[in-house]
Amino acid sequence: MKQSRRQFLATTAATAGVVTLLPYAAQAAAHGGNMFPVSGGEVKVHPVDHASFVMETPAGVIYCDPVGDVANYSDFATPDLILITHEHGDHYNAETLAGIVGDNTQIITNPAVFDMLPAALKAKANALANGENAMFNEVSIEAIPAYNTTEERKQFHPQGRDNGYIVNLADFRVYISGDTEATPEMLALEDIDLAFVCMNLPFTMDATSAAAAVSTFKPAFVYPYHYRGRDDGTQDPAAFAAMVGEGIEVKMGDWY
């Protein structure tokens, strides 16, 4: 019987806690890129810093939460799409956006960030509330709720404000968590091929909670990201990888 793409990906990642870590020199040469074959080409992931990364896809070049020095993005193609999860400074910076957008760049944000955008950027943007969808080059983008569930953390990311995203390429679903804990919406995800999952305290969740969540919704591949916190809240991505369940391959990006 012919395998579906989902079955093929699961089979190739069928060892518990498998970790892929490129040698430093190779990561530097390719901005930490990892490639995933998809219909019409490949998805190539370039970690930039903390929560910021670039994905080259057959549908276009996608930047997620680009912040920091514009020079950090100078080796990449101009973005066709920019996804912004929420307003915190490690996810949204108007000056960075102004320095990287092109004439045809499309921006998708949560409503709170949309309201903050300068007029020139707002003209390129669409606001997506939790549960809404938008189209980008025939690719559906889903806004997934991102929020804290632990009482003492709810002030950081209140329910209903911030987004995660699913990017639905032709045969490859990418989930970007944004800043969140293991919400019911995350745990109910299905058929995710590649996930980016946050973990840091006190703002999101610890590595144990992140690993339990990933083991529940079972992406074929996962990048731990956004794992430096404050007051000893930094999480160990290697510890996360050791706790992830069978059939999930952990990718280690050069985030820091």
C-alpha cells in the first residue's frame, strides 16, 4: 500500500527523541537551515534569533516575528509574507518591519498589533483574530489561539489576544506556537508536519509541559524555540528532546 506523505514523514522520524543538530559551520553557512521536501520544492528553515525565523517555501518566503537589526535579514530574500503573533518586543518591532518589507509583502497579525502598525505597514496588513483564516498565494493561514493557562501567568498572554499560526502548504502543515502554554487548542491539533514550540518561564511553559504537548499532537518534526527566559526560566532544548514521544524528530536550530 502506498504511504501518504504524513505516514512517510512519521516513518522517517520513528525513533523517540531523535535530534538533528547541524554542525556549527554548516549552520553558519546556511543560517541554521534545515530542509523538508514538499510538493513543488522544499521548505527551508532559517532560525534568526529567539522567536524570529525565515522559511523559504514553494509559495514564497515567509518571515515569522522578525525583530532586531535589519542587517540580520540581509542575506534572505525579501519576504512575501510576514506573520506576527503578538505585540511583545521580542515578536514585534515596527522599525524592523519597515526595513524589511517589499512592495508586495503581505503582513498578517493579530488585531492588537494591527492597531499599532504605522499607516504604511497597515496598508499591507490583515488582522486575524483567533480562529480566523486568511489566504496567501493559495495557502490558507489559520490563526490558532495562543495564551497562558496558569493563573499567575495570565497577565503575560491573556486568552483571546495573541495568535499562533498554521501555514497550510500543499501537503505540509506548519504550526507556529507563538507565546503560549499547552492550551486545549494546541493539544487538539492534527496532521502537523512541522511545529515550532515555545518554552520559557515565567512567560510560557517549561520544557516538560512543552514535551507533553508535542507528544500529544504529534508533529513529524519540531523545533524548540523561544527557550530563554528570566530568573532561571531558561529551558534546556536537549531535555525537551529527551522527553518527546515516539515518532517525532526534534530539530535544533541556532537560535542564540
